[in-house]
Amino acid sequence: MIISRTPFRVSLFGGGSDFPNWYRNHGGSVIGTTIDKYCYISVRHLPPFFGHKHRIVYREIELVQSIKEIKHPSAKACMERFSSDEGHEIHHDGDLPARSGLGSSSSFTVGLINALQALKGHRINKEDLALSAINIEQNVLKEAVGSQDQVWASYGGFNRIDFGVDGKEFRVKPVFISGDRLDYLNKHLLLFFTGQTRIANDIEKDKISQINENTLAYDKLRNMVGFAQEILDNDRCDIKDIGLMMNESWQIKKGLSKNVSNILIDSYYSAGLSAGALGGKLLGAGGGGFMLFFAPPDRHAGIQQKLKTLIRVDFKFETEGSQIIVYEPDK
């Protein structure tokens, strides 16, 4: 039995500039962190005593004779690339809902690749793990996704990730911020589940189709990464400026596609600001999922009261990335 644990992520600035269509022409940058909410994947070889060869358990249960019959796109693609000829049993569990803007799809892909490699006795490094997941999602599945989620799921930590620089697909640069300042930032962030899930691929396709018309917006989003890093790196800077930048970033992001927000999402955002938040955003592609606010801690109770119909999720930053937490290979 192999079990991988792979974190979800909170992207603060630069999202969208990690689309290959953008960064391979202009370069891209994002800044953010992984959090202590996880995707768990367990994998084992299935003994040959059943009426099926493979068992895949997620929100559905698939019992199939061949990998080609698997309906789950990522599970199928990962097994075609990384599994052996033996039967497999795969279980997925997550701390938070899928399709909610926290990079859960990429966490699944990264975690499954990591577990399948471990089952064969192979240890895959973080760079190869991220590149393998990017290849599966973008080239095999042809999904309209960026490249940040796979990198964060693999590496973990509070990082700046630059894309398309020096001939490399990506480069990871840890953000050097003191433990006290990191804790101070964490205490200013509130995470709420809007109750709405969406298929990010549909929204991202719309954004990608309009990239050439939104070059100024993508330039602004990418440039915010440098400003945010300066604020975080320098103890003399007021960290509250991160909240104000989040508000500016959200207004730009809403202009990238009519599907990013809606009347209900706008009402939640306005309620948060009216109760004292300095800024916020929908995480991920938009259209639903989790909403992040930046607010002084003494305003949190009031914001939570304004948004009492939503579920608040407490979280902390994490640093490990995808890990094999149980390794019990076949005897």
C-alpha cells in the first residue's frame, strides 16, 4: 500500500500569466503558497481474485478490466503512462471539495503520479513530478490549464514561480519571509467556500481565447508579483498593502472573461469589503469555489457574520509539497 499526500494551493498574484500561450511568448510569474489541506491517494496492486482488474474509487467507483475503460481522465492518463501491467486499486480522498479553485485537479494528478512511481519502487524528484503532471494535463488531456498548480502541488511552500525564463518551463524561488511575518500574513487571510463549484476548463478556455486582446491586463497581473515580493521580503513595508493589491488584482481578473464572476459572487465580495476586508479574490479560474479575503484580524468576526451563510475554512501555510506518507511495498 502506498499513500501520497498532496497539498492544495492559494495563489495570490499573477494567475493567468502561467498559461503556456502567454508565458512562452511573454514570460510569466505567480506568487502564493500551499496550505494544510490535502488530496490523499492510496494505491496498491489488486490481487487477481476479483471479477475486475482495476478498481478506481473517487466520487464514483469504477470496476474495469483494462486501463482503456477508465472514465476518470487523469487516472486513465496517469495509469497509461506510469502503471505496470498488474491490477491496481486506487482511492482518492480530499479535505476540501473538487472544482473549487484550490488546484485540486492538479493535486490529484501530482499525487497519483507520485504514488504510482513509489509503487514501482521509484522516487521521482519535484521538478520531474511537476513536469510530468503538466504534460499529462496540457498535452495528453488537452486541458485549458496553466502550469502553476502542478508546480505548487509538487514543491509546496511559499514561492514565486517564474515561467518561460532561460529556456526553462519554470523556476521556483522561495519567498524569504520571517516566521513571525508569515504568521502575521496568515492571520490576515480568511477563506470561505461559496458553495458553487465549476469546471475551470470552460472558464480558462474563454480567457485563453481572449489573451491577445488582454495583453495589458496580463502584464499588470504578472508585474504585481514583483511588487508583492518586495512587500513580503521587507519588514519595513506594510503587509496590508497585499490586501489592497488583491482588490486591484480581482478587478483586473474579472475583466478577463464574463464567466469569472456573477451577481452572487459580487454580492459576497461587496459584503466582505463592507465589513472591513481590504481586498480579496475568487481563487482559481473564477465562477465559484473558494473566496479569499485579506482583512485585519479584528475585522474577521464582522466579515464572518456578514457571510454567515458561507463555510469558513481555517488554514495554515505548508512547506512540504507532495509526500509519500505510507510506503509498504508488496512483499
